[in-house]
Amino acid sequence: MGSVEEMHGWTVKMSMQSVLAMVMVFSIIPGAVLSDIKSTQGVQTQQSAQGSTHRHHRLKRGWIWKELLVPEEDPTPRVIGQLKSDSDRGDFTIRYILSGEGAGDVFEIDEYSGEIRTLKKLDREEKAFYTLQAQAINRISNEPEEPQSEFIIKVQDINDNIPQFLNEPYVSSIPEMCPTGTTVAQVTATDADDPMFGNNAKLIYSILQGEPYFSVEPKTGIIVTSWPKMDREVREQYLVVVEVKDMLGLSSGYSSSTTVTVSLTDVNDNGPTFQHNLYTFVVRENAAVGTTVGRIMAEDGDVGINARMTYSLEDDLEESSTFIIKTDPVTQEGVILLAKPLDYETKRRFVMAAEAVNDHIDTHFLSLEEFRDRTLLKIFVEDVDEPPVFLSPVYEWKVPENAAVGTVLGCVTARDTDIVNNPIRYTIDKKSDTTKAFKIDPNNGTMTVAKALDRETTNWHNVTIEAKETAQNHLSSSVVVFIKVLDINDNVPRLARDYQPYICEGTQAGEIIQLLSAVDPDDPVEGHHFYFSMVPEKHINPNFTIRDNQDNTASIIARRSTFTRKDRTQYLLPVMVTDSGSPALSSTSTLTISVCKCQPAGHCPTGGVEALALSMGVSLQTLLGILVCLVTFTVLPVLLLMVRRHRRKQQEGLEVVVKELELPDTVSQKVLYYEEAGGGGADLKFCQPVVPLRPHSRRRERRLRKEDIRASIRMSLRESHLIGPEDEVFRQFILDRLADADQDPDVPPFDCLRTYAYEGSGSPTGSLSSLESSSFESVPEQAVNIPRPYVVRLTPWFGGEKEDTIF
């Protein structure tokens, strides 16, 4: 067998060598021909240039080739071929030159013999062939013996590569219960060896693991099922191992393996099945509607959409409407919910059937009836001590607001639904009836009026009634009673606001002076309707009349055109308003109509002030005077405070000595003199009168009048702290006193007082004396040269006890 294989390999090798030799020959011939043509052309050109008439005919020559094949992966340098010209006689006159791919690096040539040898091992998978050029040069003439020829050195393949699988890892899925021969997946491997040389790249596939469920096509690598009706519920996943070998599976070849994960997808080949034929649950009777009573589960071997199911309760069984069942989308359980309130005393047990049906049915695998299943449910109600229950969830009563105390409103009733049936006691929640307007009979629940009601104060009462058991757990419940207070006509109508009408001088008869409206706290069902009229009198009012507009408004209309402020400044007009209640109620309001000298547009600029003055019973001038007085008393204290602060600053470091001198009996006057601080008695200078005082018979009365004036000023200063020297009222008062002093002949023509609380605006040392009076001559030069006196405090201005300084 070995000899046969060797002969077969030798035959293939020889055939390949023959083919390569022919290829190289045919590749050399065109080069030689072209070289001959070029040489001929060159010689002809040279001869023509030299002018020679001799022609040299070049003889045909040829290359001698040996085999040019080299096996890959051979590390030993070896001769792979020989280049030899037919003109080579063995005398080493011809030099061979090799150039091209790999020349000098991979291949070298013996320049004497033309033998080509390898320099290192080659890899066909990196480079399958090399293209080189060879030349034969005459060593003596250095002329080419042969034209340059191109040839190919081919790297011969050996089986040195392992086949590799592509696109790993392999994952596939097939439906369960699929028929035999169903395609699962295709695995593909490649081999880097030469597929055209021998069997190095011929691959064969086989199954190492996965039989008998799967098989593989040896040449294509397609994996198919080989086992019928594989069930996902039994086994859901398989691991298939596939091996690939080159050299058509011979033992001398290489191999590799890969894994294919095969999953079975679900089909609806299973129906729902209850594990029990009977499910029992217990629920308390006070459970709220929507409470979960229990859960049931029908098992289904399928998954996903094939396992979805819907639960239902059979309607043909008793009282199934008390409960409902829903499907939990996550767990696929049937959730039983309470749909109606329970009462242990009425019904204590419920029996019903539950059914589960698949949502998606596939009759290829099961019949229609196999996709559903049924079971029985029993639900027992557990007794609970419950609070009293009112017969009505809410109560609503009506009562007129004039209902007498003790009037019965209604009765609330509650009962104990338990078997014990405990007695019940009723009470009113104090928070809902803070006014204690109602009371209830604790035994029978009768509610009555306990206090007079007023709809205008509260028109609705929301009272909470509590019913409590008198025994056992003392459970209680409550209910709300809505009490509506009905309206009666118990409030008189009145004008909507405090009207202050006015009439302009020159108003024509028939003009509307004021539009009136009314309000009434009552709320009649048919709505308000007010009637306006004059107060019935024996004589008709000649000035005004009232016109009812029949829309709950009325107009005051002038009856004449001769209204002037000279004749009369205001008129009183009584107006009576009557409602439409039963019995009808009325009220009378007196309006004060003022006469005003209006602007051309009809606006009364002082209407508001005049109305205020008239309402106080005084004239406008009197009211303004009162306001001025109030302002004066407010400003005077401020003035006083500023004067005192100013004087204190001026008196710092100074000493003022005020002495009172006795004058002759004929002069009833007091003279003040000033002493500078630290001056001593020798420096005293007296203010001598320039002109003798003239006695006057009316002087005593004058003095008394000024004392009264000073007293009034002190009183004003004590009552006000807001008046300062810059106040206009105070300035005017000082100017008036100055004028009186200047024009009074009874005042002596001298005065040493130069500074007062307010010195005036004309001079820093202004005076209130008569020195500047027109009835006297100017002060002598002696008096003018007297140094400026220091400030003296006027006690009357600050409320002192001494009041002998005369203005």
C-alpha cells in the first residue's frame, strides 16, 4: 500500500515538474526572441553609425533548465535547479546572474555553474511562488551570452496547517416535536493548505457528541435531527460536538472540533392541569370589597405564550357573583377577589367551580378539550363583631329658621347586625355642633331643635350622629345629618350703602340726582323685589320725589329748578324701602341732600368736605378752623423742643445773671441787666431808660390782658410738642405780638432784652420791643455801642413760676 501511494505521489510530482518546465520554456522563448530582435536592431544601428557594410548574423541560442520546485518548511539549504546556456562549454567563461523576488535573500545562484539553491525554509501560505530573472554574461567580453529571461520558482505545499472553524461559537434552536431530518445548523471549516495539491485541504466532518439525536453531512457540515419527537419538557438543550479532518480523514491528517448548542423551543403541546380537585378558603365577613380571598394554580408544562391561561368561575353554581377571579400575568395564578360585601348572618358558605383555559390553542398536538381543566372552590365566611349599621347612609332634613325650641327634625336609626343584637345609644359629635343648636334622644335617635336658628348666620348644619353598642366591644359607627335652615322674612330691607347725594345749583326739574338700591339678608325663593317710596305725609315734598324703577332700584328726581346755596345748603329726604316678603317688612332712611356749586361737568369739588361738615352739624369754615387748631397744637411742642436745644448750646460756658432793678414809683417797669461770666461787680452796666416812662391810666388793664395772653401761650406750649420756630402759625403769632408792641404808645421806649425764643427773620438779634416803633426816635449812640447781651431765658415760654416779664 505504501508503494502505491509513493508511486502516485511520484507521478503527480513528475507531472507537475513537466508542466512547470513547459511553462518556463514558453516564458523564455518570448524573452529570447525579443532579446534577439533588440540585439539585431542594436548591431544594425551600430553598423550604420560606423558606416560598415558587413552584417553579422546572430546564431540562435537557448537556455538549459532543470526542475525549479522547492518544498516548503525545509530548513536545509539545497539546490533546486540549474540555469545553463547552450554556449556554456564548461570553461567558466560564462557568469550567471540572478535577480528578482528573493534573489540573494531566499535564493542564490552559482555564477559559474548556474545552480540555484535555497538559503532558508519557505512557507507556501506566506508566498506560493517567486518570480526571478536570470542572465548569462561572457566574462571576457562582458556581453550577454543569452538574453535576460524571467522564470518562476514554485513553493511546493505540504500538509502543515490545521483546519479552523469559522463563526464560532455555534448556537441554534429548533421547535420541539420537529420531524427527523430537520436542519439544525451548518458548521464551516477552512484549511490554509493548497486545495489544488493533493488532499492537504480536503475536509471531512463527523459527529463526536450528540448522537443519536443529531447527525452531520460529511462534506457540507450541515447538522440535522436524527431522533423523532424530541420533547422540550424532558430535555430543553443539547450540546453537539463536530470534528473536521483534512487529508480526507486519513490518520496522517490534522483535525479540530467545535460545539453547537441546540435549544428546543416550546410548542403548545401541554394543557393546564389543577393539582387538586377541591380548594378551600376562609374570609372574614367584614372584608372589604376587592380583598384577595385566595389563589389557585393550574400547572402547564409549556412556557411563554403557550402557558398563558384565563381563569373563570362557573355561573351555574350558587352565589358565584359574590366573588370574581382574575389571572395574575406574572405567575399565571388565579386570584379570587371579593366582589360584594359579606354577611355572616345571611350566608356562611359559598361553593363554586373554577376553570382554566389556554389562551393559545394548537390542535396539531392536542385536542380542544385537553387545553382546559376544572376544579371546585369552597369559601367559608368567618363571623366578626360588627359596629351598628344605620338604615340610611345619609340623612337630610329641612327646618324653618323660626322653628321653636323642641321642634322634632327627624329620627336616625341604627341596628346591630350581629346575632347578639346589642342595644344602641345615640350621641351628637360635639365638633360637628359647636353651637349646640340640636339635641338627640340617646335611646331612639330623635333629633330636635335646642336653640333658635338663624338662616342668615348659618344656612346649613352638618351634624354627625354616633351610634355605639352598650355591651361587649362597644363598637360604634357614625352618620352625617344635613340640616337645611329654610328662610323666612325676618330682616328688613335697607339701602345698599350710605348715600351722600348732592344737587348742583342750576339743576333743572326732572333731573336724576341719585340712583338708589337696597339689600336684604333674607333669601326668598322667588328672589328679591324692593319697593321704594316717600314717607307718607299730608303735604307733598315740593323739592324732590322718588321714582321706583321696578328693577330693585329707585331714582331721586328734582321737582324744581331754583336750588341755590344762598337759600339753603342741605335738604333732608326720608326714603322708605319695602320688601316683597310675607309679611312685608320695610325700613326708612333719611338722606341729606347737599346743595353744591358744581363745575361745568357736574362735579362737586368740595362735596365730600361739605358732606362731612354737614354731617357734624357745623359749617365748612368752622370745620377748617378746627383742623387748623389741631395742626397748631401739634406743631407747637416741636417748636418748643427745638428752641430749648438751641438755647442750651448757646449757654454752654456762659453765665447769665439777671437782676431786677427797682425804678421810681412813677415808672412801673422792671429793667433787666446782664453780667458776663467772671466779670465781677465792677463791670456791671445798667440799661438806663432813654425816655422817662409815661404813666397811663389804662396800663393796668393792658398788663392784665397780656398776662392772659402769656397764660394762653404757656397752655399751648404744654399741650403740643410738634411746633417749631419755622411753623407758619407760630411765626404769625410772633409777628402779631411785634406789631402790637411797635404800635402801642404805652410801652416804654427801651428794652435791654435782645434775644427771645424766636428772634424773627430780619435780624440775628430781633426784638419784640418798641425800639423799632415808628412813634419813637432811634436809640442814642451810647446805647448802640453797648456790647451784645448774652442770651437770657424767658421763663414764661418754658412754663416757669416767675411771670413778671412783660411782652
